[in-house]
Amino acid sequence: MASAEATTSIDVPRGLSGVIVTETQVGDVRGVEGFYHYRQYSAVELATARTFEDVWYLMFHGELPDAAQLEAFRAETAALRTLPTAVREALPALAQAGVHTGPLAGLRTALSLLGATDGLRPLYDIDADHRRADALAACAAVPTLVTALHRLGQGQQPVEPRADLSHAANYLYMLTGDEPEPERVRAIEAYLISTIDHGFNASTFTARVIASTGADLAACLVGAIGALSGPLHGGAPSRALDMLDAIGTPDRIDPWIRDRVLSGERIMGFGHSVYRTEDPRSRMLRGIAQQLGGPLVEFAVQVEARVEELLAELKPGRELHTNVELYAGVVMELCGLPREMFTPTFCAARVVGWSANILEQADDSKIIRPAARYVGPPPPQSLPVGAAR
């Protein structure tokens, strides 16, 4: 194995911004155009025209299923929703331990336990079929885990999954205990599809780094969840709604936003590190929110329009538009999801994209091992005089 000293060092931008680190067939984001895709299809078109299971199959197999393939895939994944007994018995303690941190913290531990219980082996040691089976099992289990952890944290009993419901309908059913209305199922399904993947974001890159070591699939997903839990990555949909609450009424939009912008604070739900135009996910989810209707939607549209005008005035020359967070929060709120479940719901979708990337990375035997420039005190220095061992 080549040493770090023998490797040619290349300076790159902070945060690896714009640096291409690998090739992928999973998907990509074209920020200047305001477009992103899964495999060869527009992600927004998939979200508006296909089911979650269709897109899940696409991400794992590289093509959309025909009717027979879809039926078989639905049956295969629905059968994997039920948790092993050892994991189910541990959930009350995990929910209690995470009562102040929410389901996402418990999910990390629960997923590790699931990996141990199912005997997941290192990706390096198993073939492609075995890796796919592990990934399917994990993706099917995550919605069951997060809804159970949430309900237990609220003093309620988990709701057992139903194999006769679609992925999105079953998710809402396990969360609320009631069979959801078709309009809400479709709205949440579109949201879930729209967040399955989004290029080489922090959590996806984290998953692939761990996969490059040959670790088991659960380890890769736990690392990705850890990255997602950061408020600069996946923790903002609820914060965007908190902003709407703080503004309160249309007459408060201008003073509230001006004060935050001039003090250098971030406006949640606006701006994106990749897009230089309107986030296509925001455009789609705005349309879904407007179909659902109501005062919250009307106020969000008002805030969006005025914030963009104020940002153009106060930050001239910068293209700042809504990102996925604002209308994702609105849609989930209208569909009855509690705010503490916004990021876990995001995770229940993104686990499919992470897994597709993990499966792709597992075919590459090269470990991801970048370098860092040391900038501390110059070594070697003499040890200070002190007590001997």
C-alpha cells in the first residue's frame, strides 16, 4: 500500500467544493440549470409521475420496472418491513434515551443493532446479490424504526407495518395509526421521491467513504445519518416553518427579514450551495402545497416572494431563491407530520439514495483516503522537561 508521503498532494477548495472525487451512474445535480436527475430520468418528473417503489427499483437496478417487476418488488420490500424481535425489544429504551433528541438519534443505534442482529457482513466479503439484499432490508426497516421510535417517545405503542399498503401510505399509517387519505399519500410520496438522492452531498459522500473501507452496510448508513443530523444538512425543514411562525403576519415580513439579513443571520429555506437558480424541488413542492391549500400555503408564498425581493435589494448580485426546505416543511405540516419527524422522514427516503451509492462504491476496491496539510507548531520539537514515567 502506498504511503501518504508517497502520494502527490493537490490543493483543492475548502469543503471539496466542486472537486470531482469519483464517477457515478446514480444521479447528479446541475445547479446552474436548476435540474437534478436519478439515473437517466428527471427526479422531478419521477416524483410527479411514478411511485416510490418505481424509483427505489430504478436506483438499485438502473432501469424502471415493468408491471410484473414492480409487483414482485413491492412484495419483496413489504415483507422486509417487520423488525427482528431483538430490535423491537430494544426500541423502548432507545426512545426513552432519546426523548430530548428525537428519533434520528435513536435510529443510529437501532440501525447498528439491526445490522448486528441480521449478521450483516463487510461489503468487501460478500457478493453483489448479498449486498443488494442487505440494502433492501435496511431501506425497508428504516421507516418502521423511525415511526416506532417517535411513537414510543410520545408514550404511544408502535404501529405494525401493513404489507397491503404502498411504501408511502404505510409510512403515514405507522406514524399516525390511521389509514391516510389518498391526497396526503400522494403529497408525501412526491416529497419522499424528491429527496431520495441529490448528488454528492455530505451524507452521501460520508456513506461512500465508509463503503470504500469495505465496512458493512449498516455502518455506512449510520455514518450517513450522523452527517444528515447536522442542521446545515438535513435539519432545516422544521426550522423554515419555525421562521414562518416567528414572522407571524404579512406586515412583519419586512422588518423581520431585514433585521436578520443585516445582522448576518441565515434565512432558513433560502439559498443553496449548488443551485444558482430556483431549486426544482422547491418549485414542485410549492405546487403540491398549493394543491393542498390553506392559510399556511398562502403565507409561505407571500414570504417567499417578499424575501426574494429583499435579498435582491440587500444582497445585490447574488441569486438567492427558496430551496427544498421551505415547502417541504409546509407539505409535511399539511399532511399531519409533527415537526420533530421532518428530518427522520427525509432520512426514510434518502436511505435509498445512500444505499444505491453504497452499492456502487462497493464495486470499487480503492479506499477513499485524502490528505490534509499540517499547520500546527513545526515538528519535531524537544519534549518539555517533566516527570518521567
